[in-house]
Amino acid sequence: MKQAVLIYNPSSGKELASDYKDRVVEVVSSMGYEVQVNETTGPKDATRFAEQACKDTIDFVIGMGGDGTINEIVNGLAEQNHRPLFSFVPLGTVNDFARALGIPLNAEEAIEALKVGKEQHADIGKIGDSYFMNIVAIGEIASKVADTSVESKTRLGPLAYLLEGTKAILQDNEVQMKITHDEGEWSGGLTLVLTALTNSVGGFEKLAPDAEIDDGFLHLFIVHESGIPGFLRVGSKLLQGRIAEDDGVEYIKTKKVHIETSEELFCNVDGDEGTCTPVEIQVLPKHLRVLVPEKLENN
């Protein structure tokens, strides 16, 4: 019989993950798998469970939790000799990876969707020695967003990120950056640089509307506009899916980018504080085998 591992965070989804656990096991068992259940109790547990699943040549890994838990699982699967089929039930505040993959944001619907899922390949990103699914943001805005408290995210959802970002805009702090990419180099004072893999960032699904989960590119946005008026204009273009058209934004498709800053900055990696600058970021094309709703099946 095929083997599956469920990795879940019991504190996710307003602590409803435990309530959904048995239903996930029931559904995955009906798909012909023998299911082992692993509950996380602390940081990096999900990564260790995923790494072990690769070593044990498990056929299918199912995650259940917020963006942080799913990121940990992806870090455990990345660049392993054996990478199982992967899917997940999103229980986070924003759930960007689920949005990009077309996985239902409602937990019960996501569980049922496992039954009719189709295999698809998905790119992931590598930054230093770790991995990401959605975005790396660098700059004062990114640092503020990384400081968003769990309480604020729980209470306000995606709005919490917007409020923290607004604080940085008001301070109008630029940092000198040197950005080297496949098409050349950019240098100057910046407030924000975004390196995205998918079209969904912070719950907004129009950052890079042409980004596909398996297109093999990083979508680089160099935001050299500063001040409230400029960011209001850029924000308006973002909501329209036209941010790349703004004069205050450089948009570049690249497979690799190197970023240096005049002062050490933490990177915001998939919504959490990550490695410091300088950093090298690259795409790992079609790296994960993911089970997604049938509508994403390639024609």
C-alpha cells in the first residue's frame, strides 16, 4: 500500500487543525494510502518531519497549517533525492501559496478537493540555504511587515500587513542597494524590492498577474518610488494588476538575483523574518510535485 504522512500544526486555524485531522486521514485513506500523522510542537518540527518523509521514500505528504507551517514543510522537501507528492490544507491568515495553486481557502473544501486533485509541478525559490514558495521582500517596508504580531494577524488578517507597511512609508527610509540580475544591474536608493514566484502576495492576487506556478522565473519588482503620494499610486496600480506599468517600478523576469545593501537588512521570506543581506536568490524550476484542483491541469 502507498504511504502518506500528514504534518499538521495544532495551533493553526484558531486551533481547529485537530478537528480537521481525522477527516484528512479519512479522505487520504480512501485514496489508497496508509496515513501516518505527525503533530508539530515547536519551530522546525514540520521541516524535520518532511525531511524524514523523503528519507523514508513516502509517496505523499499532506500539510495542514498556516503559511509558516507550509513553508517549513517545503524547506524539508526541497532538494531531497526523493520528493513525495505534496499538497496541503491552508489554515493561515493569508494563504498565498494556496491562492496561487488554486487550493480552496476553506479547510473543508480543501480536504474534499484532495479526492479530485491532479499532479502539477511548481517552482520554488532558494535564498541562501533556505527555500520559499511566494516572495522575498527587502527594505524598510518588508522589515516592518515581518514585525507584524501574531495577535494582529489573527485579529486583522491581511490588513495587519498593510498597516505595518504604512508605518514604513510614513518614515520614508531609503537604503542604497545594488541588484544584479540576468539582464544587468540596478543601483540606487530604494524602499522596497520584491522577488516573487507567484501572483499572490499578502492576499493580493494581482502583483504579477502573468506569473505561473511553473514558469521557471523570479518576478523582480524594484520599487524606487518613495513618499506617500508615490506609494498610493503604486498601490493603486497593484490593485489593478498593473504595477509593472508604473514609472516608479522596474519589473524584470530573471532566474537569479543578487542583492547587496548599504546596511544589513533582514529579508521578509514568505511573511517571516529570514536571512540577512547580502543575499543570492534563485528559482528551482518545477521542483515540487503538487496535488492541486483539476482546473490547474495543463492542457
